[in-house]
Amino acid sequence: MRNRILALAAVFALAACGAAEEPGQQQAAGPVKLTVWIMDGSVTQELLKKFETEYEAAHQGVDLDIQIQAWDGIGERVTAALASTDAPDVIEVGNTQVAQYSASGGVSDLSAKVADLKGEDWLPGLAQPGKIDGKQYGIPWYAANRVVVYNKDLFKAAGIAEPPKTRDEWLEVTEKLNKGGNQGIYLTGQTWYALAGFVWDEGGDLAVQEGGKWKGALDTPQALAGMDYYKRLQALGKGPKDADEANPPQHEVFAQGKVGQIIAVPGIAARVLEVDDKLKDKMGFFPIPGKTADKPGTVFTGGSDLIIPVASQRQEQAYEVVKALAGEQFQTELAKAMSFVPNRTSLAGVLAGDEGTAAMAVGAANGRATPNTPNWAAVEATSVIKQYMTAVLTGGDPAAEGKKVSESITTTLNSGS
């Protein structure tokens, strides 16, 4: 999610590959060494050490080698590892990266394990990206998604007793806040993950598959309705129409105390307090509202999946590690330690004590992911969706601009096919 969503998770360094036997070689006596790559920032060292100690105690003869890896150059290193004969046994990857890695043929198909892993309870936004052509390659690990972060003092001053429950109410509340020098919401013109949620709420999508080919879909009536809602909401603040939430950093704008709301992951609160700690206890959180009060708005679910390389010489033992990391006990501990959403909808209650993560968990139950194709990363790299949004917000014809961006997405997604 990359702002952790946005920001958020994966792993690796080829030099850190674990030792593996040559095909047909007899396993040497002694503990079985399993190498696990975990992304820097995904888990605390304390929790990883606890997991390692408890796992080895419960699995005599297994020696876990958990290696923390950096994000820089991650794609190339994972790709190289998957193509090697000396791959790690378990790798953490970003949930939207599974399609790219599985296309190489180097990721094990874990479809037969889904029932054993309680797959019927997985968050859709994590499970869907891990499933390619009907096969489950990525096992959901944790999630993070955006919520609405609001200034409690400004809500109180405007006479707003509780957060809105529907999108129409959200517009009404935001308009009330947009007075007296305050911004009802600080929403930049290129916060495209938020736009994606509104498009999904309307029944549209960013791209769809037709006859084995991908087609950009931002010109459909549903997608245009999502863009129209974004335009109405964005107008109730002073966010720049030609920039994203990092330019300037929206937490710095919110920290000035004149903004009623921003759309962000809950962890942004810590960044706000770094700028001005006087906002401590003055920030509230609620799920992005949906079209009706009984269902929150659809959100992009960022986070991580776990994969097992085909080159791992210990497939079943690697699976047991994945099962433990994706299981209820570790999921509960991970959520509490890192303020992440667990991989199962039934575990959302473990976050109930924290307002921000609880709001995030509610939204995660209605999470989605970007189109499940290896070429989606290329679409993001071109920034065509951001350019489309700016064009519409600055007076361009929505239908014409929607057609233009859809054609561009279509070309990119089908390149090389």
C-alpha cells in the first residue's frame, strides 16, 4: 500500500539464500535448516525471536534462519531467487506482487492447502491477489488500508456529534467543516487509491479481462460515477489538484490544525504528532463510508502474502512454517504488535482496543486489490491515472479523459502478450 499502503511489506536479498540440497542428494544428519525472508518493518525483532524460539521448541530438528531484508531492489532480488536452485524456503512478498512472481513459474501452487489454512475466512483484498488463474500461490499474511483520520476539536466546533455512516452524510459533514478558514477535508487531486474505492463502490473497476485480454475501464458509467464523487469531495478542501498526498506530505498539512479530515492509514497519526504533539488525543478515526450505512466503503487492501519458492528443497516443512505464521496465534500477536489487520475476518476483534486499527479492520472486510496482472505495476509507473484525475478536476471532460486513460491502460496491460 507505497504509503505503507502505503506503505507495507515484503522482503529479500539473494545473498541471504538458505542452503539447499542438490537434487537427489541425501540429507545430512542434524537439524533441518529453513530459511525465511521477512521484510524490514513487518515484524518487531522481539516478536520474531519469540516465534523462532517457540516454533523450534514445537518442531524438534528444525532450525529457523529468519533473515530481515530491505525494500530497495526487492523485485530483482526475489525474481533472481525464484530462478535459482538455492532459494529461501519461505518469502514474504507484497500482496500485489504475487502475480508478477508467479508468472515466472518459480512459485509453488498452494491451492491444496487453502482449506487447511481456513481460506474461507481470509480477507478478500489479500486472498484475491494471491490467486492467479484459479491457483493460490500467495497465502495472506497481514493487511493495512486507509481510513478517515479526523480532528475531534473541529468536529465538535462544527456541531458534528459522530462520524458519517454513508457517502452522502460524509459530503454533508465535510461541507459543515469547510468554514471559518478550515478545510473540510484535505484531499489532493491524485490520491488514486481513494478514487479506486469510489469506483469499486459504484460497481466499476480500473481494468477488466475480456476474451483473455485486459481492458482499461475508467470510461464506464460506473467508473465515471466514482470520479464524480471524488470531485465533489475533493472540492470541499484546498488540496492541490495536480499532486498526490506526498506533495506536500498530508500529515504536515493536517498537523496545522485547520484540516477536518484526511484519508490515510491510521499509522499516519504518529507522523502528525512528530510535527505537533498538541494534537495528541485529538485525532479520531472512522472507516471510509459506503453508499449505505450497513456496509463501509470499498478500500484498497495493501499488505503481504507468503510464498514458497518451487526451488525450496523442503516444501512440506516450508508449508508448516507458513501455516504457523498465518495461523490464529501469530496473527493475533502480529496485529497487536504492529497495528496491522489480521489475515482473517474473524480475527478483526483483536484490534478492538485501538480506535484507528479497529476502523481499519472494519474497512478491510470490504477490501479489494488492483487488477491481478503482472503488468499492473507498469500502469502505476506511468502515473496515467493520476494525470487523468488532474485533467478532470481542472475542467477536462470526464468521458473524454476516461476514454483516453482507459486506452492507455489497455495498451500497457497487454504489452508483451
